[in-house]
Amino acid sequence: MATIFELTGDEREQRIAELKQKMRTAYARNKAAHADEEGGGHAAPAAVAVMEAEPEEVAVATPVMEAVVETASNGAAVIAPKPVAAPKPAAPKPAAPPKPKAEEAAVPALTPAEMTRREFLTYAWGAAIGLLTVETALVSYFFMYPRFKAGEFGGKFFLAETEVPSSDAPPVGYTAGKFWLVSTEEGSPKAIYMVCTHLGCLYKWEPSNFRFECPCHGSKFTHDGNFIEGPAPRSLDHFELTIENGQVVVDTGKKINGGPAAESPARIQAA
């Protein structure tokens, strides 16, 4: 049996009219039958509910189901739904990417003016501290540094050039300055420290041998203070000596160590 949807034009309208007539007849027949039954409150069959629908609703069926008109044994027209294939489910939409977490509030960068102000303060503090440190060090140095007067050991001695002996004359001793004033073979004045370079003993001038000799351990030195023999490791030490405005200035605060004993000219000659 052809379905309504397969008919076109006048055939469809005629079929719809026939269906309406059959539905009204079936509805009246079913209503009369149920009126005689006890408990008239029973629910009407599903077919009656379908017949009470408007003709337009019967003509336009749901797209999921197809209506098939069949004739029951009692001559009533029954519309039986014909299941059709369910539409394919739509492909699932891709999940939306998770929203990025809100970035933590960044620490605002300092402006060039603020950076310059901070650097200036840092440099200013550093310069102030450095200057204070230098000043403190200088004050401490000048306060603690020993200051010697002229004419005492550690200070300067001012002598006339006439006080310098000749190279063949015995040395002249200045106990206040702890030095012997002599003239070297070249004729230059020299102020020799009175302490032995071995263990700090006070050596003596021996005029008979025309040399310096240490009574403690026997170290011997020439008239110029060069090492000759003995346990002393070097020649005699001497002080810085200059000639200023016709005066010989001996600075006993500036000691100069003697040369190594092995390099002494007197020892080389003796060998």
C-alpha cells in the first residue's frame, strides 16, 4: 500500500479526504463503544488520540517517522507509524582549548628616572663611606706613625761636609744616630748602621786591622762595611744619605740592607 508521501497532486488530496472521513467514522464508533462500558474514565486508545488531532497535523508527519495507512478488520482506518533510520549523529565538536590562566601581575619596571635616582643614591653612599674610610685611615696613620725630631734616631741628621772623613781616615761614630760616618774608596760619604747583620750585636772598629769586627761571633767587615768573613749573611746595612745646600743629610728612618755576603768585593778579593 502506497504511503501518503508517495502520492502527488490530486491523489494526495483525495487520500487525505478519505482518511479524514474514515477517522471521523472510527472516532464516533469507538466513542459509542466506550460509552457503554463501565468506568468511562479509562484512557482512550492511542488511535483515538491520533484521530482528535487536526487534519493538518496528520498530513504533515514528523520527518523521523513515515505514516502508513492500514485498514483494520472492523473497517477503521489506522495510521501506523513506520520507523525510519535515525539520522547519523553529528560529529562531536572539538573541545575548546582551555583558557590560559591569567598571568600573574608582573612587577612594574622602574622608569629610567627612578633607576638614575637609585643609582645616584647608591654611588653617593658608596663615595661617602669610601671617603670616610680613607680619612679615618689617614688620621690613624699620621697619629700612630712615629715622628722623630732632627738629631734623634729615626729622624734626620744634618752634618757639615767638613765632618766627613777621608777614605783613608778612621770612621766617625755618631751614637745618637747609631751610625758610622765614613768615606768609601770612591770618595763618597756613607753612614753605616752600628748593628751587626748576624744577630744584632754592636760591632767595633779595630784600628789595628783597619776594619770592623763583631765581638759576639767574629764577623768582620771592611772600612766601607763590606763583608769579609764570619757568619754574617750580608754586608753592613747603611742609611740613606744625601747632600743638600752644602750639608750631609743622614735619614736614620730609611735603612738600606747590605749586599749578600757571597757578592761582597772584599770576599771575592780574599778568595
